[in-house]
Amino acid sequence: MVKKITRREFVQTTAVAAAAVTITPVAGCANASPYDSRGLPTVRLGKTGVKVPRMGIGLGSRWMTIKEDDKALEILEYALSQGLYYWDTASTYGNDQISSEERIGKILKNHRSGVFLASKTGDRGAEEAKKSIEKSLKRLGTDRIDLMHVHSINSVEDAEQLGEKGKVLEVLYQYRSQGIIKHIGFTGHATAEGMKRAAELYDFEVMMMALNHQSSEGTEKFEELPAPFAMKKGMGVVAMKVIRPRETVNGLAATDLVKYALTLKEFHMINIGIDSMDVLNSNLEILRNFKALEPQKMDELRLALEPFYQGKNLAWMQPSYRDGWNRGIHLA
């Protein structure tokens, strides 16, 4: 019989692991990474082996609310200059003027070696996914993507068909073997069961999941939730929708939510969308001076977040949800 682990046991074991992998880069060290965190805390992203900042820059709907390309790119280049080199986009992110990938492509050529670039394809068929990835490469103006996600696992059945002949993983494995894609992951918004099944079945290296699926307050056992399961398997685990609880729970401070997510042991890093220089600087300040929240404060926030964790009416839990869309979208 498989021994069940408790949340406390998991936290104790992962705390040791986290202490081992979180570092501050040292200038002049041998075999230096091409990435420069500018002194921000970093972590090894699971079995990718890549050291990334504990915060990534989400370049979806929030960033795409900035209508002026120059302003949006100024924010992005400033983020990079401050050590935030994990950039997260997708083939479907954009607004009614331009896709996120096209916008990024305007400056990426000037910074390519110093950016860890993540994108996503929502296609499930191999041929459709191949066209999507080729289009992403063209828009971005690059010959490689560091991390390609299968976008938005929405059910156990969805997860189970990913590896069938003629499906998306066929082309992702091919592109990984050719060096066009370095690492493969998946994202999930709507179903903890589907995400866990995807982690179970395939050799994904990274999982990015909506924060509400971290809770074990429902019917599932803690060790059966996707984040601890993926971490035990050696995957990199990324939290998203970190600020979004404020949409359903009154009185929550954005700074507290960022600190809460960074304190959780179930995630290596968090991914947050940026829509202004003020938001970026606030997040940088948190990260530079970050200290894990005390257990009492974490308990207070968990209690306040119960409606969020138990909510079934969250926008990204709905079948009609389109991640990263800002009104109309330009898909040239």
C-alpha cells in the first residue's frame, strides 16, 4: 500500500529542497549562466536544470492592456535590466492591434541570449501544433523557444490523448530533439485532476497552474493535488493567477498575495502579469527583500482565501475562458 503523506510532511521535505536550490548569483563564477538575475533570488526550475528568478513576467492579457507598443516594451526591457529574464507568452496572447509574440519580437533579437523564453500552443493535433509553433517562432524572430507548454489542460480525457499518434506531443518531442524547443511543459486552469494526470503520464519538465488548485480543502488528498505530485516527480512548478483572488475576495492586498505565493513550498516560482511600471517596481521590491511570511500570517491569508480556493465560478474555470486575450486579438 502506498503511504499517504500529509501537507506537513511535504512542506518539511520540500523546505530542505528549496533551501538547496534557491541562490543568489555570484559574479565571476565559473560556467556562468547566460542569464543575469541582477542579485534577485533564483531557483532551479526542476529537472530543466535552469536557474530562473522566483518571479516570471506574464505577457498575456494584463500586459496587452497597454496599447502603446513603445510603453509596453519599455516596461519589459526595464524588467530584464532588473533581473526578470523569465518571459512568458503564448500563441494566442494579444489585443486587437498586435499579438504578444509579435510585440516581444520587436526587441527580442537584441536580448535573445539573456532571456528565458516560454510560449504555449493550445493545439492538440500534431500538424496544427507544428503550424502554431512555426508561427510563434516567426513572430518572435527567433530560432528556438526555451520552454513550450501544451496550453490549458482541461480534463483527464484531454491529458490522456496528448501522447496519441498524430497529437501535439509527437511534434513537441520532435522539436525538442532538434533543439528548436529546449524544454516541454503544460499549463492548467480548470481541473486539478487533468493536470495531475498529465504529470503522471508523460515526461513533462514544467507545470504552470492556477493558484486555486493548490488548496487541499476540497475532497482531494493533499498529496494527490497536482503541485506536490509534480514537485515530487522533479518537475518545475509555477504558480499563476496569484493576484486574481482580489476579484472574488474583498480586502486582500496585492503585496500580501505576492508574498503568500512566494512563501508556498509547493511552487518554485510565480508568474505575474505586468501592466505598469508601478506594479513592476512594487513586485521587484518584494522580491529583492523577500522573507517568507510567518506561519500565523500564512494561516490568516489561507483563511481569507477560502472562498477563492473553493470557488467554482472563477473566470478561468469556465469553458468559454480564453487565457491571455484582451478583447479582440490580432493573430497575424
